[in-house]
Amino acid sequence: MQNALGLLSEQNILFGIMLALGFAGIAAMYFALFTNKRWRVPYSMEVVFVLVILVVVTGGAMVSQKTVDQYWEDVPNIEEISRISGKVDINVDAAAFDKVVTAYLYQWGFIFINPDGSATRNALAVKPGSRVLVHVTSNDVIHGFQIPAAGLTTEVDPNAVRSVWFNAPDKPGKYLIQCMDYCGIGHHQMKAWLVVEGEAENEGEHG
């Protein structure tokens, strides 16, 4: 999936084919409507046109299925994430925060890893009003990490780590987490939920 931004990606090739067919169709309409000579399309051209459409549709379906399969791949373990992103010390300044988590960003989703190694896909659970430290890392392209309800916006380069923190909303509920940097064909679906639930943290616990 790392070729999502490349000019020769599968998506761009299919788009180019469809664009060429569209221009060919416009040209055919022009000759049919505005030229005196009656233009008849050979039967062989009709067959070729139908075959090209079938190839494009089949190729699009295969590309889409591959994207879905990769999206639902098994969640990597904490050792694999550490190998990809470099050493992430998930205990840095832990005493100053109610929750410390590593956010592993990839095309096109989020995995949140807790200090004990457990992980959740596309959902980060926190308590109301808690102070949360997030180590954001990417394994493929530049990704954005935005939580509008918490006023948090940042981005991270591939194989880098950026540590940010935010105060969770006081009101329980589900709040949007999203990538705000275009990161490929599946960018529109790269969303997660900040799930605020449970009892609020004791006020003044961390001074």
C-alpha cells in the first residue's frame, strides 16, 4: 500500500484507462453528430470496447478487495511496531498523565497500543477529563492525527515518533479521530473514535 501516492499506482492506472475511454467516447459522438460521412463502428471495435470495460471493472474490484484485505490484516504486536518506528518509550512522563498510549498510523487506519501490549483498532477509550499522552508513529507515509473535540492536530513522518497530549472531553460519548493529511486512495476512510466513558479522573490528582 506504500505506492498509494505514486503515479503508477494501480488506482491511477485504472483511472487513466477510464479517462482515455471517456475521451474516445466523446470523439466518437463528435464524428457521429458533426461529420457528413456516416460512421459505422466495426463489430470488432465493439467487442474490444466491451472487453476493455470488463477488464477495468474486474481490475477495480480486485484492487478494492486487496485494499479491504490489507485493512483487516492482523493487528501487529508491540515488538513489530517498535521495530518499524524505532524505540518508543511508552513510559515517558507516565506519572504526569492518566493514560499513555502509542498510536500506530498506517494506510488507512489507527491502532492504539497500551503499555501492557494490548491493542485496539480504530478506537481509543479514555475517561472523562483525563490527561492523555499519545506517541504517534507512522509505518508508511505522512499521516495526520487530529481530534477536533480535544483541539489536537499534528502530523508524523514515516518511521518517526511524535509525542502529543490532550485533555479528554468531560462529556462521555464518541468523538472523531481522523487523518487530515491526504495519504492515498483510502484517506477518506481513515477515521477512528475517541471513546469517552467511565468515571472522571479525580481533579487535581496530577496537580
